[in-house]
Amino acid sequence: MATAEGGWDASEPEPAVAAARLLGLPAGARPQRQQCPVVVFFGVENDARSRLAAALLAYRAHGRMEAVSMSRVLVEPSPVVVAVMAELGIDLRSRASRLARDELLAVAGVLVVMGLGSLSLPPGATVFDDWCIDDPTGKDAAAVRYIRDALDRRVGRLLQRLGVPTR
């Protein structure tokens, strides 16, 4: 946590170390924007769309990028959403979202916001876009497929712009 003087409180882990823990990286690892860019999908309302987008990016990027879903509110994906993602071979239940944390924003090389609100950006993060897409929560399979496919197209364009080969 930052101190009032703008320095880092020594009793707290520095942001990169805390972010590494939150990302599930090995002890001592420090996420670096330039090594394996971290794309944070930030769901302002909840993590439903951001979890789908992060799962799609991870699937398409073959481990060349780190994808994180983050939100102020975490929701359980409905069985319909899980089934629709399974049609692509993606196990959404294995993709956990994270509660919004400054440490994750601090390592975001690219930040994609789902519903731009009053969000202050970390230094060095690039907001790729505000993806205005319907929330899949409570929708039927056809509507969820439409949302999934719309997110998949945007993920594909994002990876293309970042020069990352995809499936």
C-alpha cells in the first residue's frame, strides 16, 4: 500500500510481488509487461463478460499472454454460460476471476474495460477499449453464444493488433 508520502509501505509486499501472487505465478516471480503482457479484462458491474473474454484470450493466445478477469463484483457463471464455452473446448469453471485490486491494475499492459465507469488508470496501462457487450447472466444459450462470439471476435482483433499468433 502506498504511504501518504507516495512511497511504498515496507510492511506490505511491493505491487509486482503482490500481483504475482494474485496471478498465481511462482514465488519470487515478478510479472513484467514486456515479457508476457498481462491483459486485464475489468468488469465494472460484475465479472461475467470479463471472465468470458479472459478465457477466450487465454485459449486463443496459447500462453503467449497472461489474461486476467477482474471485477468489483464476482458472480458464479450459470450452467448455460459454462456449457456454451465448453462448446469451444474451454472449461470456464477453471478460470477464476479476481476482485478488483490496484496491484493487478499496476501490471496491466493492456486494460480492456467492460462498462467504463469512474476508473482511474494505472501509470503505463493502455486502455484498449471499452467493450460494450451485453451481460450473459440469465440469458438463454442462443444469446450467450452471440455474446461469446462477439467477445471472441474482439479478442481476435486485440491479439492481432498486439501481434500475437492465435488459434
